[in-house]
Amino acid sequence: MLALVGMGGGRLTTDLMNAPADSPVCYNKLFEEARLCAPQLWGSAYPAQELLDDIENYRPLKFLHACQRLKLRVWRLGVKTLSAGTQASQSNSGDLWSDIMRTGEVSIRRLLECLLD
């Protein structure tokens, strides 16, 4: 159900990404809440090494999360194009390309900042 191909065709992922921003099952909220669950469940007994791992892995996981959102948008555009039997509209593909480039620029800039520090 999470995959974009095969049985279900990514229905769960699509539903989560289509949920309103204020919904408890919004894709972005689930990402942010999931990363806070373990420390909240463990409380003060949460191992310091795990906390450091969580902090260290946050940026790559956030980038992966952003890429997953872009991947779903690319997939939707392709499905829409195939089902309509026409070429994708310039505005949809242009907006998507702008978002992909912006995500790449931000991520590369952050990577360089980390390497130069």
C-alpha cells in the first residue's frame, strides 16, 4: 500500500499526502510526530546514543521525506498524462520541476555548509 506500483498502487501514501494539513494523518505531521515517539515513550530512560543518532539522522530523513513527496507528484503527473492520453500540461510539469530544483538547491547548500563547518 505504500509502494507506488503493484497491488494498491500507493493508495495509502496517496491518502496520507492528500490529507489536510491540520489532519492528524497528514504525511508531514506523521513524519514529525514519528521522530518524537521513541523519546516520549522512553522518557528520561531514552539512551543518549539513540538521541544523538536521532539528531544526526534528522536531515537525511527530512530530505528523503521531501524526495518521497516529489516522487509521488511525478508519479501522479505520469498517471494523469497516461489516463488522459495527452501530454502533461506545461504548468503542472513546470511547477513540479521548480519544486524539484528548489529541493535540490536547499539540500546541496545544507550539505556544503555541514562539510565546511
